[in-house]
Amino acid sequence: MMRSAILALAIAAASLPASAQSMPERLNDYPTEVRADYVFGCMATNGQSRKVLSQCSCSIDVIASILPYRKYAEAEAVLSLQQAGGEQMAMFKSAVVPRTMVAELRRAQAEAEILCF
């Protein structure tokens, strides 16, 4: 029941039109905690140096310039649900809307990788 509600929420959110935000608004719509969490995770993966700190900070900034926070959060939620596994979670791996959400995030991450690393 809860999983169906989460899927319905994700699908409904994905169908909403993107808000008309200016570039500065889009760059600043990511909460500081989310940006910091991304940088910590990135540094855990890539190393604990000043250079990596700069690269990881650049990376989340690039992602934020491409993907509004709402879409980033939705894609992260889908990725978390996909990792849960099980038969009921299979819909998050095969349904078009969740796959599209994750694909948009992956494209933004790839752009960030090219520009920052």
C-alpha cells in the first residue's frame, strides 16, 4: 500500500510542469545539507584532498544547474527504492517514469564528471 502511494506520488510529481525558475534560483534551490551530503559522498569515493573537495563542489553545482532540486530528489528516491530489491520494487526498475528520472540524473552527473574531474 505504502509503495503504491510512493509510486503514485513520484509519477504525479514527474508529470507536473517545471517551474519557471531563473538560473540563480535553480542554482540555489538545493538545500545546503543536500549539497554537503553530496560532497561528502563524492569525497569518500574520490579521495580526501583539497582538489577533490573542489571537484566535488563543482560537480554538485553543475548538477544543480542542469536539474532542479525537485527532480534530483525524485531521482534519488527512485534510486533508493531500486536498491531495496524485491518483487514489488521491480516496478521502479522497469517503469518508464522512474527510469526517465534516473536517466536525467545520470546525464547531469555525466556532464558534471566531464566538466569537473
